[in-house]
Amino acid sequence: SLQRLLAPRSVAVVGVSAEPTAFGARTVQNMADFDGEVWCVNPKYAGQMLHGRPCFASIADLPGSPDSTVLALPRAGVMDAVKALGAKQAGGAVIDAAGYGETDMPERAEEETLLRDTARSLDLPL
């Protein structure tokens, strides 16, 4: 079911930074009127308020299971984040990362397939 991902009551933004023009920061800022919980994740800012929202060191440290998650991470960090979201029983994730199958590099296409298969095995919609 895509219900939690598409109609969330809680959202986590993983990889959000203090830089207000960065993708993760803009994502959090665009949720200013969202009625649910919005959690930032970045170990560099853990325990602080970031763009008016609490920031946690990791997905595992979140106070609940996010219904929807935005991964504003480099490709190298996406797989670990997907596994952590699966362990947290998150509702799904939107990934903002490049460098997969669109590169026409066979090893990157394989990495994309592995990511998709991992998410499916965790029942985590992407």
C-alpha cells in the first residue's frame, strides 16, 4: 500500500543540512504548513533544531516510524538509509540521488536493481 507514503502523518528528511538552499533544507521549509511531524536526520546537527524542526543523528534515533521519507543523500548513502527505513518499518521513501541506471554504467544499473530488490524485500515502497 502506498497510503502512508502518499498521505503521510509524519515525514523524515534524511540528509538535510543547515544550508537553506540545499534540497533537504528546501524540502523541510516547504512543509511549513504540514500538520504532521517533520523530522530532520543528519548526525552533524543531531539534538539541534534545523529549519524549525528537531534533528536526529540517524533514522534509528527517530521517535517514530516515518510514513514518508525524503532521502536527500549522495548515492553512496542511499542503500544504508533504505535498510534503516526497513528496520524502522517506514511507509516509503522518495530518493533524490543520481548515478544509478541513467549513467549507462552496467555496475550502476546493477546497484539500482539491488536497491529496488532490497526495498521490495523490506516492503518499503520507493
